[in-house]
Amino acid sequence: MPDSSVPERLRQRHLLAISDLSEAEITLLLDCADSYVEQSRQPDKKSSQLRGRTVINLFFENSTRTRTSFEVAGKRLGADTVNMSVGSSSIKKGETLIDTALTLNAMHPDVLIVRHPESGAVELLSQKVSAAVINGGDGSHEHPTQALLDALTIRRRVGRLAGLKVAICGDIMHSRVARSNIHLLNIMGAQVRAIAPPTLLPPAIERLGVAVFHDMRAGLEGADIVMMLRLQLERMQGSFVPSTREYYRLYGLDRDKLSVANPEALIMHPGPMNRGVEIDSDVADDINRSVILDQVELGVAVRMACLDQLTRVLDAEGGD
């Protein structure tokens, strides 16, 4: 039976992967994030909950949404938030990831948010620091806070996650967002479908607990939630699709393909969107069914919740 009791706090100080969380811990983070949504809508958005805490954004890959969202989240909780520009840092001069971790650790930050192009790099760094570490995305591995904000978006609109038919469509092979969402949705009792050409699906994806479809209309039939993913051309070595025009014809979300889904199906996208490649503008901008801007708004609340909950773990452990 699923654990329905929500714990007082998380079991561990790091948030590296959704697969490390229980159903109860996910619920704790979503409930906490819910409480921060209203704060973010007030004229005075700032509290002093993390006053005196230092949060460092350490991004080895470019990011606008995630980095800015974490920066806003930290500042709204009253933390001192620092953005490290890795492009001009010692990493470019030959310093290793471990050296960087040890250097930052000597400054006694409380939370490090790390994005890195290599899968597993964030976990390696977390082993070398005393701060709480949040995975802001590592290679094609995981992006836990994106899955949490997607879950909060669905829960606030639909009221539940359990039993929903969720179709994840597009470049699943290269998508850390897809992996984190698959783990979270399975933990929370949703039915997950993966829709993509064979070239954009990881080997043995069925083992993750998803139903696989290569035909877009077949996969979308009766779906309650449609999550679109962008083609991650920067991670592709070689040719995975004949052309973007052909990809859009077969796998781009438009009104015709969407017509077989639940009439009230929600449309999601983690951004940035490639309009006319994986999604049609008419669908993306549908004010009744698209929750893409909701995802952006709720991302701040979710990241506030993660900072809040991980620093509570530090407090309980007697951390800095």
C-alpha cells in the first residue's frame, strides 16, 4: 500500500534524483510548494526564512529558466544568493570538478544548485561538500525540480496524479526531464506513455514502467496530460531524425493529433519551445489547455520548497 503519511522532513540533505524520493517525500515537497505559491503572488514577496543562509548557483551549462528560478526562489526566502559564472571561472583554466567542490566548501555555503553536462557529476560533487546539493540537471540523467514543478502544475489543475494517463512525447533519449517525470509519475500512481520514433527512445525504456508508442495518435488516445519535449540537437551525435519538417509532421503536437486525447487534456512543455518543430503555436498558446506559463510560475514555488526543506535537514543535522 502507498505510504499516505507525510513526513516532517526529508530523509537526506541532497536532492539528486526523483528516484531517491518516496511518495510521501514527494507529497511533502508539493504541499510545501503549494504554500509558497500565494507568497509569490503578493506585492511583498520576501520572507526571512533563510536569512543568513548562502545559496550558490553553480551552472556548467547555460540555463535561463532554472538558474533564474532558483535565484528568485532563494531571494524570496531571504537567502544570500550567488550566481557563479563557470564560463569565466577556474574550471576553464583546468581546475577539476573536485577542486571546485573543495574550494566552494571552504566558503561554507548552505546550498549548492549544480547543473552539469555529464550524468553523475552532481552526485560526485555532493560527496565532497558539507552543503546541501540540488541537482539542477545532469547530462541526460535527471532534473528533479522540473518533475516536481510539473507534478505541482498537474495537481493544482486536476487535483491528483494517481490514475492519470500522461503522454511524454519527443526526444526522450536525451531528456533528463523525461526520466525524472517518468520516475515521479510512476511513484505517484499515474500511467505513463512514451511517444517517440525508435531513434529517440533509450534502450529498454519499458523497464522504467512506461507503455511505448511510435505512432503519435495511438499514444495520445485518451491521454489526460500531454508533455512535449524539444529536440535536444546539442546532445545528438549523428542523425536521429530525417528533418525537422518531417519530425513535425509525424510527432509535432497540433490540433489534429491532439483531437484524440481527452477533450480537457492539459498541454505541457519544459521550455525552451521550438515552435513548428515539436509543438504548434496555436496549441502552445491555448489559454484553456496550455499550462506552460503555469509551469514557469510554479517552478519558483517548488524551488522555494526544496531550499526550505533541505535547509531544515541541515538544521536537524546541526549543519552550518
